[in-house]
Amino acid sequence: MRLQGKIAIVTGAASGFGMGIAKKFAAEGARVLVADINAGGAKNVARLTGQTARTVNIADRDSVAAMIECAEDGLGPVDILVNNAGVTHLPMPMEKVNDAEFDRVLAVNAKSVYLTAQILVPRMRARSAGVILNVASTAALSPRPHLTWYNASKGWMVTATKSMAAELAPAGIRVNALCPVAGETPLLKSFMGADTPEVRARFLSTIPIGRFSTPEDVGNAACYLCSDEAGMITGVALEVDGGRCI
């Protein structure tokens, strides 16, 4: 029960890594707002974990503000924010990605971190406590061709994490990032371009441990970084990647 009594928001929690984080947090005693643009998926995860669901467009200021108000009115002051919601463009030469795809990737992967910080950080400052966890990617550290703008958005998240950590540490707020390798999530096919045995084998050959990351892997790492056990850890980008970035 490492998160006993903690109030947490997990975005993008209807599936994949976000669902793994929400489930782990609930199992460790946290009260979790399961937030996602997929209303049905969020409600399903909330039902399975005995938590609360919220529909949110994480790239829209009013929607983000309403999500945070929902958490604080229904659960209490937010102790932990996990910025997990993310999207990618399909693998293609960088000049082939159109404006709409680029804007969507940056809005969901980068602007969302800005918006949640704008609204939630002042409340955490007032209490001199809080933890923010940004779910980045190995793409930020060891980028692959044909995902350039997605890679860049995750690199932005890592730099933002370190800068936020430096600025907010005196206020008692820790900020860290996770960098998982691709996993068995709804985004896997998009990352690989196609989901065939041959493509999977080629991708897995780049991961020394020889498997994809799982929602449970990411949930376990998130739980540690957001718990009091990690009280001296801020500004890190923890690789949960089976050795992909070695």
C-alpha cells in the first residue's frame, strides 16, 4: 500500500500503459481519477478498479481544468499527476507528415503537459507537495527514423521534465519521466507501421531482454517514482525498455 491515501490523476488511462498505471495505483491504495478522451474505456477501467472516470480532451484548457476540478471536488487535493496520454503519427519520411498530424502529436504529447502544469502546479505549490510523472518514450533517447516528429515530442517531454524538476524542487514538488519501449498497447501497430510476425521479430531484435514492455512493467515503475520511497528522486527519465537504449 505504497500510495495509501494519495489522490492521483492518470491521463490516457482507458488502455495500454495508462491502464496499467491506474490499476497499479489503485492496488497500492491510491484513489484514482481515470481520465481519457475514450469515455467508455475510462468507465470500464474505473469499474474494474473501483475508481472514478472522467472524459477529457487533454489538449484543451477548459477540459483539463474541468478534469482537475472533478478530481479535487470528488476525491480531494491532487497528490499525483501522471501525464500519460499520447499519440503518434504513422511511420513515414518526416516531410510527408502533414500539418494536422503534426499539430495533433504536439498538442497531445506536449501542450497537455503545459496545460496540466498551468492549472495544477499552483495548487501543489500552495501545499508544498506533489508529484508529476510524464510518460515519455525511448524515442526521446534513441530515436528511430520515420517517427521524427513523434520522437521530437517525446524529447520535449524529457527536457520539460528536467526543467520542471529544477524549478519546482524548492516548492516540494517532484517531477520525473518514464521512457518505456513500445509495448502491447493500442499504439503498437502505429509505431511499427504494420503488425506482422516479421515486423515484430525485427523490432524485438532491438530489445536485449527480448520482449515488449507491458502495462504492468510501466505501472510498477510509475508506482515507485510516485511513492514516498522515491522522495530523493526528481528530474530523471527512467528507461523501462529491456535495454533498448543501451
